[in-house]
Amino acid sequence: MGADVVVKFTDLHGTDRWVTRRAENRSAIPTSDTVLVLYDPLHPEADDLIFVAFQPDPLPADWIGSIA
């Protein structure tokens, strides 16, 4: 069973942003406070261009995009 996870990150302008992503497997959710975030620095508000990964050195399939 999955879970929705809220991730906070700060963009290059110093603005705090939050995104919600669905982790399909609860065991993939980290116990630490750190996740990797990829976003378009020209459009940090574009939710569909923000991807998160809950583990270091993620494989392409480990990145989670927007909830459709």
C-alpha cells in the first residue's frame, strides 16, 4: 500500500515550495529528512516538472513525478 508524501524544497530564489508525491511502496519512503529534488529553475512553480527520489544515487525509475 502506498502513501502520499509532502516534500519541501527551497528554489534558487530562496522561495520555499512544497510538492506532494505518491510513493507506491511504503518501504521506499525514507526515514531521514533528505530527499533529492529535480526541478526546472526557470519554472520552479511547475508541479509537473518536479521530480523527487527518496534514496541516494537513484536509478531513472526511482524518480517520482507529479500525481496525474
